Amino acid sequence: MVKKTKGSGKYGARYGAPLKQKRQSVEDKQKKKYNCPLCLKQKVKRISSGIWHCKKCNVKFAGRAYSLRE
């Protein structure tokens, strides 16, 4: 049976579980889709650190580095 791992599974037995869990939570936040503050649709994705783009209304705006809201 193959064990399923998330993005932090690439580190194997290195760096310890708490650090890998923290990194995985940050990756989950930045890959999640968020609601647009203008059109209110769930179409906002992260382009780069602090830059977000809504695919519905085609607007770019600044926000937090890894998530729009905590």
C-alpha cells in the first residue's frame, strides 16, 4: 500500500514533524481560493507574495503574503 503525502512529504524523515506541518499549513493557505472583495465570487488566487488576482472581474490587488485573511 502506498502512503499518500502532501507537499511536505518530499522532505521524508528530515526536519521534524512540527516544521513540516507548519510549512504544509502555509502552502494550503496560499493555494486556497478566496472570495474577491469587489465581485464577492470565490475566484481569487495568489500570483506571488502579497499579490492576488480575481479571475472573474480581472482585478489585481495587494493583500497578505500567504492568505487574504487570517
